Amino acid sequence: MKDYNLFIAIDGIDGCGKSTLSRGMEGILKHMGRDVLLTREPGGTESGKLFRQLLISKQYELEPDTEMMLYCADRLEHQTKLVLPALADRKDVITDRFVSSTYAYQVFGRGLDKDFLDYLTKRSIKKMPDITFIIEIDPKTALERAMGRLERDNKVDEEGKFEALGIDFFTKVAKGFDWYADKFENVWRINGEQKPEKVLADVMHILDNFI
């Protein structure tokens, strides 16, 4: 086992299985004797919980640029207050979503200015992940899964802002993640159409090279 800790991002369109994967990774890494922080964006900090409510609830109709700036503000708070201290404490950090989501959802999905996000990203990110996993899945399947979860948990209004935008939006977002995986280093694509245990096995096989 290598003697350093990792900052890992798990990302993909809603319904791709990233949250299930994140919990599975946390369990395996802890079983290996590693200290792990599992967190998410938005919502990893106390202020982030407020950002999350504003950003994903159908109750709040924000201007798209306001939305993008809030995601970056949450990321700055998240890194400063939670991620960097945990890494300094020699913990592995797994974040459910990172900046790849903002490019995919806000630039590709919403059609916002990429240069503006580039600027915000330079100001809000203190450390990029050591490795990012993008879970790839058919947008139609992902939307059906996401809507099914929201309906089952009775959270369509509370958390369903982006799902309400439909399949065309999800398709644009998927293209955004594809672009991100091509453009940035240390990004791995994972087939999310497989059973959850196979997705987890594929990710851990890659992580073996890092831990």
C-alpha cells in the first residue's frame, strides 16, 4: 500500500449510480485500513446544505449564471472548510460530484459561457482531484432511474430541478461529461450500464494503481 492519501471525484449524469459507487468505495478503502471522508457537492458543508437547497429544488428559479456562480461558491467553501483539512489529516477524500459536473450541467446543459466558468474555476479550486471517475450511462436510462428515485422518496419538488428539464437536457449533459473526460488528465470513464458490483470492481481495479 502506497503511503499517501487521495482526492477522488465521482461524477456523471443524475441516475448513473455514482452515489452507490461512492459508498462502495468508502467501505472497501476503510476495510483496507484507510481513513476516508465521503462528501458531496453541493452540500458537503453546513453552508453547502443551504446552497444545495437553492440549487436543486424546483422551488427556486435562479438565473443560470447565478446558479453557476453558486456552484463555484459552494466548491470554494467545500475545499477550504472540508476537503483540504481532511487531506492534510491524511484522509482519502471521495467527493460525489466536482467541477466536471459544472462544465457538463451549466456549460453544456444550460449553454453558459465556458470562459466565465474557466475564470470562476481558477478562483474557486485550490486542488484538483488526483483521479476522477466519470460514470457513463445512456441518458434515457439515467433520467428514468433518477425520476424513479425522486418519486419513490417523494422528493420530485425538493430535488428534481434538473430532472424536470427532460431528456434533451440530459443528452447535452452527457456530451459535457464526454468532453471533460477527453480534455482533462487523470479522468477515467466507467461503464455505468453494468451491475453496481461490476462498476465498483472496475473502479477498484484502477485504484489499485494509486493505493
